[in-house]
Amino acid sequence: MSRICELTGKGRQVGHNVSHANNKTKRTFLPNLQNVTLLSDALGTSVKLRVSTHGLRSVEHNGGLDNWLLKTSDADLSLRARRLKRDIAKKKAAVAA
């Protein structure tokens, strides 16, 4: 399983460990990923996603999963999140019509 947030696309970053003698060795910084279950109001179901804590805070700040997905561009989302966004958009369009 890749270490990438399914909502924000946040992945690993590369940097250096720096010793007291200023020796540099490569290291990776991994995102803080959590397995969470988020509720979709439009679909009426719960969805399990692997989300970074930063992404989770963004979802809560924007008023839930549905609002956040509809505001976010498809480039940052995983395939699973894009499908979820499409389903939510169809459901909202059907309710509005």
C-alpha cells in the first residue's frame, strides 16, 4: 500500500539527517496517515479512506466529505476519491432536478 493520502495527494518527502559534525545522510519524511471512516451525506453511506491528519482537518474545516470533494480539483485526488466525487455530484444533481 502506497504512503499517499487519498484526499490531498500528500506523499513522502526526502531530506537529510544532519549530525553535529554537519554530515548529511538521506532520509524520508512520511505523512501521518490514518485509516478513517467518513460519512457522505449525499450518498447516505460511510466510506473508508486512508487520509493524512492534515487532510482530515481540511475535510472537517470545509463542513464534511461532500463539500470538500466538490471543492477540490481532480488532480490531487486518488482514483477512488474521484469516483466518490463523481457519485456525489450525480446524486446532488438528481436531487436538484
